[in-house]
Amino acid sequence: MDWKDTIAKVTNAAPMLGSLFGAPGMAIGGIVKLVASALGVEPSEEAIAAEIQQNPEALLTLKELESTHRIELEKLLLEKERIRLADVQSARTRQTESEKSSGKRDINLYVLAWLLVLAFFALTGMLLYFSYSGRAVTDQTGVLFMLLGTLSTAFGGVFQYFFGSSAGSTAKSATINNMMEKKGD
């Protein structure tokens, strides 16, 4: 069983626990150890995958683990989100400080952003054109669709960077700050 399939199964059974796998800034080893300990196997991806594949009760065990340690897992999820928001803030602060110190806009940032946006729309438009003109778009190697996926992700990143400070993000930041303040009390 592939590790991504294992994480998908864990996420289906125990969504909070599953979302902690591969979280930026989170020690994946700690999550692997926690899950392995609950399943009674050695702390390795292979052992966890094998146990989940062979033992139908393993996912139930992980669901119980999530239920029992819900508060601790929520704290980890809040920490995961705090780290993500700090990363976004850091990037924006770097840009602001750079522009203040030099007195100029960082043109490279804007050129790169526009190139990614244009490439995304050009490729999407090309695929739509061929699709609606009745020509089948085939990609034996998968490179074209891999490029589309990469450009889609980059487009999302550009959009998030320039317009990501939404009301929902602000509310989430306030909730995290309140939780962290309560934790300090």
C-alpha cells in the first residue's frame, strides 16, 4: 500500500489525525510515532501501512485515539495553522521591508506573478480550445497535465499571496491568537 493511500485512509477514519501528516512545520516523526504506538507497531511508514492494510480494526483504533486525544490534536492543528499564517506574514513583511528600504517595488515579484498567471490562463485556454473544437487532448507522458497542475498550484499561490488576507483568514488568525492567549493563562 502506498503511503499516500495510507494517509487517505487515516484521514477518512480520523480527519484531525490524518491532517497532521505532512503538515509544514510539524514533526512528521512525532505523528508517525503516535500512530505507531496506538497500533502497536514499530514507528515506520511501512509498518503503519501494513497494519492498516492487514487489520480492519486499525482504523477504529485510530478513530478512538483521535476521540481520546481530541484537545491535544486540536492544539496541534492550531499550531499548524499558526505556522502557515506566520509563513505568509513573513513573505509579506519581507516584501514590505524590501520596498521601504530600497524605495522601489520589487519588480521581479510582479513579473514572476504575471508570468505564472498568464501561463496558467494560456494553457487552460489552449486546452479548452482543443476540447471544444473536437480535438482530443492526449498526453501519453503526462507532462502536459503535470504542467497544468503545477501552474494551477502556482496560480493559487500568487492569488493567495496578493489577495489572501480575507475576512475568513482574519477571523482564523483572531481565533488562533485567542486560543494561544488562553493557553498561556
